[in-house]
Amino acid sequence: MQVTTLGILLDPIADKLLISAAFVSLVDMHLVPAWMVVIIIGREFTVLGLRNIASAEGFTIEASVLGKTKMVLQVCAVAVLIAGARHPSLNLLALFLLWLVVVSALVSAAQYFLRFWGHVDDRIKQRRKLRMLEARKKTGDAVSL
């Protein structure tokens, strides 16, 4: 197996596009309520945005265990929802999995945001301290002249 920078960048986006397309199709087939899919897809792109901002700031937000679990739940939910279209006995399981996906999406989004905010808050504090030190140094240099 070969690991490339392009693959590292595109793999998470491909996963999000694939799962988003599946859920949008399921809404079109009237198998999933649209509001649930809005939460699921909204979380995907919110976390992607947070990761991009974090990367621009020089730090990485690793995938959490709950985030990885959510992805597995999404794939299972999609599979059971599709199978449930032909086998109505699976509908209760599909609904249960769908609720697990929504709950895990919301909780993991909150986790990512808290981790992101913790890093950003630390960076802001570090920048303020640096600015204060630079300002003191400049005023100290001006006084010594």
C-alpha cells in the first residue's frame, strides 16, 4: 500500500462525499428524514472546516474514537436502510442506527469543537503574551534611549 500526500488530503473528503451522497439519496427515497441528514452532513463539513482552520494555525485535530465509531455507524445505518427498503422487518433496526448516528454526530462535533477551541484559545493567549512582551521591550528600549 502506498501513502501519498494527495491521498491523505482527499481520503477524508471522499468519505464525506460518499456518505453524504448516500444519505441524500435515502432522503430522496423517503427512507430518512431530511432534518437528520442535515445534522449528519452539517457535522461532516463543520468538522472538516475546523480541521482546515486548525491546519492553517499549525496544529492537527486527530480523529476521535467517537468520530471513527460514528463513521462505522453511518455505513451500517446506510446498509440497513437500503436493505430495509426491501425487508421492512429491518426498519426498526435502521431507525435505531440512524438515531445512533445523529447522537454520535452531535456529540463528536462538540468534542471536535472543544478540542479546536482549546488549541485556538491557547494560541490566542500565547500571541497576547508575545505582544505584551514585545510592547514592553519597545517601551523599555525607548526609555533607555
